[in-house]
Amino acid sequence: MAVSGIQIAAPQDPLTLDPFFAKDPDVLKTYAFDYDAISSFQKDVVYSQVIVGGLPFSILCSLPCYFMCTVQNIEDAVRAQHLAITRDGIKYVVDRHDKDCRLECQQQGKVSKTVPYDKMTDCDVEEPAGSSGCCLNLVSNVLHVVRVDTASGDRTMGGHELTISGLVSPEEFKRDVWAMKRGEQIAGVSGTVAPLAVSMTRDHGQSETKLMSAGNPSVEAKLDMQTDLLREMLEVMKAQDALIEEKLGLQNKLLEQMLALQTRKFECLERIH
């Protein structure tokens, strides 16, 4: 019995992809953000917290800054977001954009994050509920939130490996991510991606399970390096065992000599008396 997988996935229609990822050959499918809804929500929340919550001092201090910089900063930061799934995992990018006082020296650089499928342990969608902002001017939560976790992620403080708000189709993204993790085909993508596949062969009643790299030379090289490293570690352990045995043998000989000397000492004392 053999189960194998090959990376043959490709977008069915490259023209439907986000133009931001046009030069990325590994992108298979992109997902749209509801930029208008995200911007409106974040602007309302900031206005509620900073302006309404800071009354009356905010009228002189915060209100001018809000309209001169904050509104456009929010707009730029929101529209800098881009999301895709690739052959390797989830790719989330926040492109370069202005912030703070919108000076060139204060620009936020491009940030890219990839979560590999094999590291992902959870991908779920939280539906909007409740409100945010100052209690004097509460803003209803209207955005779906997608949270992605990995085994190595730190969730002690309620954090997540990746948090994405305001997707147009969050449930579709969730289904596609889990399908990609299982090596299944998804809408808009031709073929599947199976980073690692298990090959099981039977020979004369003996079962041999081999971990295969599905045609990925880099994985084969890493496996070879790991095998060589384990062999070297085994040789070192054998050498350490030999040294320990030699040391124990020397200690035993030393104890025997000391015991012999002590015995002779007692014999000499008895003769004197």
C-alpha cells in the first residue's frame, strides 16, 4: 500500500488573485478584506475611546490630531493588509504605510508572516458580538475575527499566532485552510499540496513505514542531515560509555591496591605486637 503526495497545486485563474501577490509564484488563492467596514469600525472605536472618553480635554488636544492624522492612518493601515494561502501555509502581509504624524521618518515598514500548515493546531472564526469603546459612546462589534494558533504559540496571555479581522468570507478561509492542511483540493485551486506523505510497503509479511518528502529535495536533505547527526551522537555515546568503563576499571584497581596496602599494614602491626 502506498500513499504519496506531490506539490502540483496552482491557481485556476491567476487573474482573480490580489494584484499585491502578482510576483509571488507560491500564492494559490487570496482573500478579500472588507476595507470600508474595517475602517469605519476602527475609526468609530478610536473616536469613542479617545475623543468621547477624553472629554472635555480631548476637544483641544486630541480632536485636531484625530482628523488631521488618525483617520488617514487608520485608512492606510487597514488597506495595507493582504491575505493569501500558499503552497507552504497562510501568508498575511501588512504593506508599508504612514503612521503617527505621517512623516516619512515615521513610516511603518512592510511586515509579512507565514503560518505553515503542519505547525497549525487551530483555525477558528469568532462571530461579532458585544460592543467596544467608551461606555458613553459604545460601538457595536461588526467584524468577524479569524484566529490561528500553533503548537509553539504562547497563549498564556490570550494571544494567538495570527489574528485577522474583517474578512469578506471568513468561513471560506477557514474551510480552505483546514482542507489545505489535510491535502484536499479547494475551490479556485487546481490540484493539492501534500508537503509530507507517508508511504507504507509490505514485503514478506514485514511492514516498513517510510516518511517520504513528496518530491521535495530540501526535505530529503534535512532527513539525511538528521540521520547523520543521530549516527554521530550514537558514536559519541558509545565513546563516552567506553571512557566510563575504563574509569571504573581504574577506580576498581586503585581500591584493590589500597585494600592490599591496608591489609599489609595490619599484618605489620600484628607482628610488632
